[in-house]
Amino acid sequence: MSLEDDRAGRLILALRRQGVVDARVLAAMESVDRSLFVHEKFLDQAWEDQALPIDCAQTISQPFIVGLMTQALQVGPRHRVLEIGTGSGYQCAVLSRMARFVYTVERYKSLLTEAESRFKRLGLENVFTRHGDGGVGWIEQAPFDRIMVTAASPHEPTELLKQLKPKGVLVCPVGRTSVQMLNRYTGQDDGSFMRESLCEVRFVPLVEGTAKEG
């Protein structure tokens, strides 16, 4: 067993102890080499259970949060998933191991370009990318079975909820302060949504508006 495999295995065990128990989620996370998504100066921390900084004042999420959100999303092998906030591409890569297709939107062009390079290196042919305002989703490809938002929305994600299929699921941190509530929204038969508050989290804000080149 290589050192990387050992570190990955220990991380998966730690996630299981914290409540990430879905076998498909754990297998997907173990199959994606997180070291490909972190800056070179943080390579020694790639398999630690902590968030790490990336460019444009963004972060690659803590593995526990990635596992928790992915588990909450309840992704099936035939699902079309929309991700808001590509970032490093790590969360998207994990989702791609579980879903039929993943559509991911990133407002920072430089981050998206780097993520696209990683997707190509990993041979991820079921990922589709877009440079744009994640707050408006991806209307042309809607509706989606699942939607994940990887930045804190200052308000209920009403525009994104409109892009869900009936009985679809959306997972999103919501709040205007440094600590937000991770919410899961599940479509009901009457067209409404049931909201569940899962836990407190810390995400960078979802900045809506014109996409950035930086």
C-alpha cells in the first residue's frame, strides 16, 4: 500500500466515525485523489480533514463537509446534478463518480480553467462546465434531479429551487454571517419544498452577479 493510499484510507475511516456512512459516497471520495486539487504548498495536508485555501480567496472544502453534503444529496447513478461553485473541482469530481451527469458553474474564470484541466486529467467525461453567475443556475439544462451549492447563499435559493425536478433535492448553506445553516430542500407532491436544517457550517459567500475573469 502506498503512502497516499494509507492516508486516504485513514481519512475514510475518520469520515465514517463522524457519520458519513453511505458506501457510495465513501467509495467516490476514496477514488478521487484530493492532492490533485490543492496547491503544491499544501500537498502534505491534502488528506487531512480540513479546508484549504485556493485562489480567488476561495477554499477546497473540508472532506467531512464534502462527505456530509454528498450524503445529504442522495445522488443516484441516473441523476443529473447541478453544482453551484466549481472551485478547485474536488466536490464535482466526487459527484461525477456517483451521478450520470454533473453540470457545474463557476464565476471565476481562472478557477474554472484549472478545474477543467483536472477533469481532463482524470478523464471525467460526464462533467459539463460553465463560466457564469451561479445564483441563476443553468436554466438551459434544467430541470435537475439534484442541486448542490458549495457557497453560502444569503437567502433561500428560490431561483435554484425552480430548476429542480419534482421530488428533487437541493443542499445549500444559507446565512449572511460567518456561520451558516446547511439546509436540505426536498420537493413535495404539491410542488412545495420541505426544508431540513442539518448542521452549522462555514462557507465563503455565494457572490451573485457578473462572472469574473480573475
